[in-house]
Amino acid sequence: MTFRRPDQDPTRPVYVISVAASIVSVHPRTLRIYEEEGLVCPARTPTNIRLYSEQDVRRIMWIRHLTQNLGVNLAGVRILFELEERLGTRILERLYTEGTTGERAEGAPVEKAASAAKA
């Protein structure tokens, strides 16, 4: 049985919005927009302060990659996240691999999903 230290749990909310924004190099307002669009859902303290987990930060990095490098808009990012969740497949990892290697895998549905997300 593997035990994790509590401070290494990727789902544990630990970063306030300013720290999370600085980690991913965005303005805190950008993180609020991502939350308003339903792309990320940070935890809240009893005094309503947003707390981001390591998992949230990774998700924000994916959003940044999709929007900045692949030209997908926020509605498209939401569709890709929903597809990935529904299908239980790693669509985003395949997109990233295809984008970094310059090769196209035989997964036509991924290309269709990416092109649909851009529309």
C-alpha cells in the first residue's frame, strides 16, 4: 500500500489566486474568467477566497496551451474537456503529442474534435 504525504496530494487546494496566476504566468483576472466559463473550479475557503490545487494549475496550463499554441477558443476548450471526460480518453495528451511532434496519428476523431472546438 502506498501512502502519500498530505502536502503532495495534487487535489489539495493550496494556492491563492495570485500565486496560481504567477505560476502559470497569467493575470488573476484570467483565472476568474476561466472559472466563469466553467473551465476550472477552485475550492473556496469559508471567507470565499479561491484556492487552487496542483491539479487545477495543470488544467490551467492545458487551457493556456490549447488557446495560445493551438488557437482553440474557450468554448472549444470546454468541449474538449467534456469530450475527454465523457469518453474517458486522453484527447488532450494526443493533441499535445501531435502538436509537439508535428505528426498526425491515425485518430481522425481527435482532429475533428480540435477543428470543431475551433469553430
